[in-house]
Amino acid sequence: MSTDIDAPSEVDLLVAGAGPAGMTAALVASLEGLDVLLCEKSGQVGGTGATSAGTLWIPGNSQSRTAGFDDKAEQADRYLDALIGESTNRELRKAFLASGPEVIDYLGARTDVQFLPCGKHPDYRSNMPGAAISGRAIVPMSFDGRLLGADFARIRPPVPEFMVFGGMMVGKADIPRLVGRFRSISNFIYSAKLFARYLVDRLTYERGTRIMMGNALIGRLFYSLRKRKVPILFGARIADLIGDARGITGARVKLGTKEIVVTARKGVVLATGGYGHNKRLRDAFMPQPVPVHSMSCESNFGDGIEIGQRLGATTAPAQSTSGLWTPVSVVPRPDGSKGLFPHLVLDRAKPGLIVVNSGGHRFVNEAASYHDFVLAMFESHRTTPTIPAWLICDAVFLRKYGLGVIYPGHRNPGKFVDSGYIMRAQTLDELAGKIGVDSVQLRKTVERYNKFAKTGIDVDFSKGETELNRFNGDADHAPNPCIGPLLNPPLYALAVWPADIAVSTGLAADADARVLGSDGKVIPGLYACGNDMASVMAGSYPGPGTTLGPAIVFAYRAVMHAKSAAL
Ligand SMILES: Cc1cc2nc3c(=O)[nH]c(=O)nc-3n(C[C@H](O)[C@H](O)[C@H](O)COP(=O)(O)OP(=O)(O)OC[C@H]3O[C@@H](n4cnc5c(N)ncnc54)[C@H](O)[C@@H]3O)c2cc1C
């Protein structure tokens, strides 16, 4: 793997990992006048962040306020107290809430890392005290990858399942216009422009350069780092730290077969993305049976956490809250490999879909947040096999709303039956037989659910009763935007599995992201942020952007502390 600069042997701050957390730390360090080196293990920047939706949860942010969506950090504080408990991480949460808006404004004023308000985007427990319906979530502005020239290839691309035509990114706002391209002139022109831009892009680039969501966040961070000429060492794995009685003073960095030592006068920031693919840590921290799927970037092996553990750092929180989850379906790809499609928001809350376990029972409000949905899978699995669980819908639903990678209006769902992605049957009994689910109970479940569709009231799981449910439902469907009948064959079933999109167990740290030893005291010169830092939310998932918001805020706080700290 190539490196693009000669490595300096001495810097102020050494940052490990070029995901959103590490890139932010390196950028802020440079803005604050520190001599910084960013080391990235792979050949590309972005990590898991590049494949993410890119949403940040920043209560009280000024972008939303300016757009007329008022929100107060005190309200969010009340919400987090109710959700997480008053005694857990209170000091860290206060620091996060206090710094959040300031960090976003700082980046907006001094770099190309610019955000837009999402407007309405309900918190995930929208019926709890202090929860907000709008104003807390922000997203990066889309980014023109052409500004990076040849460096565009250094941005980790989104997963193929999130692109169309083999390389074009599509945002949530694009979907209705592309699907309805023949329904209005304006939709047609909009779609034609997107496609024309993409065709031109492909003459020069491997994929479309109109990037958005997490890819735009990374594009903007990378562009800002390049403008400031911050050195980034690719193919550079932080292998271990070095130190003396004063604390951490540098690191050993592996560059292929070579090893270099970099001295860091102000300390080292670990931002290596958490323990995603580290089997030992998955076995130690995750619920049983340990989920086999992870959406973490393939180079994330818990390096930062293991380095911290070797130095006697504490990990937190406890086992049961160790992941931030989404249900995924497994997508057979034409080349024989398999992709993972996260069922975040597009299908589960739409009217006419249920989820069942192997007993044929529903076990959760299908429109719950992706994290809460998977927690319910784990709970149900204790008594009835629920991994995988089955999303069930009929032909009308599939055509109108799509399912997983099958987009709405798809003309050839048979292709996905042939590839084994979905199961199809003419009757519920036949479908139950194909997926190994109790057929008598499945019939009863669907009959009962179809009655809820008439009344609009889900007596069992209250589907459609929260703002979050309705936000992801179909506003044009009555009486309940999330409940519709399953009546029209053929019927379809799709298996979903738990997968981590992030982890919450990491290195325990204080409000300045300083890593804590087993004695509760800080390890001087050692900082952790992003998924390497134990989640400030302690395993809860309050709203859209729960990991990226704190990742960026604590990266900033780490640098602001390091800047003035004397080792
Ligand atoms: C589909 C999907 C959607 C998501 N959407 C959202 C969202 O909208 N909002 C949200 O808040 N979160 C979201 N997430 C989660 C979010 O992407 C992660 O929590 C976030 O990217 C973590 O940032 P990070 O910087 O800690 O790690 P990463 O983004 O994973 O970056 C870590 C980097 O460290 C590098 N690295 C690893 N080991 C070493 C080493 N030893 N030395 C040097 N470098 C190393 C890796 O190669 C990688 O580049 C989503 C995740 C997925 C999968």
C-alpha cells in the first residue's frame, strides 16, 4: 500500500484512524496551530463513516435554529436523563451538549465541513420526556468529489447496495423523483440531469462524484485537510504506543513490513473505529449468540481498544449494551460475494409489512428504531428462534414501497427470488413452509394484523403511535400510516439478521476524551474518540446521528485539551 508523504518522526499530535473522528481531530489540530500527523491503516480515508448516512445528532445546533426549528440543549438533557438514567455519564453528556453547537459552527466558519438542518427527524424514543421531533439532526452538504481531482479515489466508496448504475449515489430526497421520473416533467428533468452528470463523471472517475451523506462528510473533511496540507500517512497502522513516566509520548507505526517511531509532544488520539471485526472483543462484549454480521469498515479490528487495554485502560459500558444495531438482509451479488443491506428507514415502517419469529409471532413494533428493533430480536430469541427474523409482505407492498435492495416500482422482483434474496409463495402456508415458520400461527398473526389495518390500531405493539413511526410510514395511508393489510399474492419473505453499525463499548474516557486507567485516573497524553471511546450514550440510541455527533464533538474536545496540556 502506498504512502503519500515522508513520515515526520516528531509531531505535536499523532492521530490514528482516518474516519470522521480522526479526520476531525487532525483538522482541528491543524486549525489550532498544532503540528499533526494522521495515520490511516488502509489506503483510503473514511472508515465506516464513508458508508454511513452521515447524520449528526447535535441538540441546540444553530443550523436548525436559523431554519426555524428551535431546540434547547436543556430539553435534550432531560431526554437523555430519562433514556440513559441520571447517574450514567452525566458529566460527559453535559460536555457533549455544551460543545455540540460550538463545534459545528467552528467547522462551518473555518473549513469546508458544512452542515444542513434535517428539519423534521424525530428522536428514536419520540414519546419520552424531552424528546424532539425536529431540530436536532443535521447532515453534511453534498460534496463535489471533482474538487479533489485524483484524490477522489482516496475516499472509501459507499457499499454497492447504496449506489445505482454501479456507482451513482442517491440521497433520500432523490428517491421519489427517480422512481416517479415518468410522472412529471420536473421529475424527468431532475433525473435526466443526475444521470447525465453521472455519465460524464464516469469518463474520468471510478464512480459518480456527486456524493452525499457519510461520503460527503468524509469528502468535506478530506478536502479541508488537503487544503491545510495536513500530512496523511496511508497504509500506516498504529501498532503500539510508547511513553515514559509523564505519559504517552508517541507510537510505533507499521508501514507494510517497516516500522517507524513517531514522537508526539502533546499526545496520541486513538480513533481506529472500535472493535467491529475483532472476534475476541465481539465474544467478550456482545450478546449471545454473537451476531455474525458487522457493518463496520473491514479494517476495524479494535486496534485502539487493544492498545488501550495493554496500557491498563478501562473499557465500558457493560456487555449487554455493547453494540448499536440494525437489522440487515444478506444480498447475493453477481460476482458471488455477499453484501449487507441495513433496514434503517425505508421499508419496516410502511403499511403492509410485518416481522415474525420462527414461531410465526410478531415480536416488535416493526416501525421501531433499527436499534430497538434488534434489541427486540435478541429478547425474542431467548425463547423462540428469531435470528433470522422474517419480514413478510404482499405483492402490492413490494411494488409500492420496495423491500431491502428491491426499490419501489421494480419491474422484475423474480430476479431476487431466483438469486435467493427473497422467498415467494402464493399462500401463507406455502411461504411458512419455505422459511421454516409455524404456518398455523403465521396465518393467525396475519389475520389479526389485517384487522388492525382496518381499525388503524395495533393492539399488540402500538405500531404507528409515535412520531418516529409515522415519520417513516406513508403519510397518505389511512387510518394508520404504518399499518396496511397483507392480502394480495404472491407473498414475500425476507430474512433479517442483527448487525452492528457501530459499537458502544470502548475505552472509558473523561469529558476531554482522555482515556481512563483501571484506577479511574487519566492516562496522560492518551485520547480516544469515535468508536474507540466508550459511548457517551452508554449503549442507548437517542436519535439520528448518535455516534457521529459525539465522535466529532469529542475529537474537538480532545484536541482543545491536548493543545494546552503540558506533558
Ligand atoms: C450503513 C451505516 C449507516 C450509518 N449511519 C450513521 C448516521 O447517520 N449517523 C451516525 O451517527 N452514525 C452512523 N453510522 C455509524 C458511523 O458510521 C460510525 O459510528 C462512525 O463511522 C465511527 O467513526 P470512527 O471515526 O470512530 O470510525 P470509522 O469511521 O470506522 O473509521 C476508523 C478508521 O480507522 C482506521 N484504522 C483502524 N485501525 C487502525 C490502526 N491501527 N491505525 C490506523 N488506522 C486504523 C480504519 O481503517 C478506518 O479508516 C452508520 C453506520 C453504517 C454502517
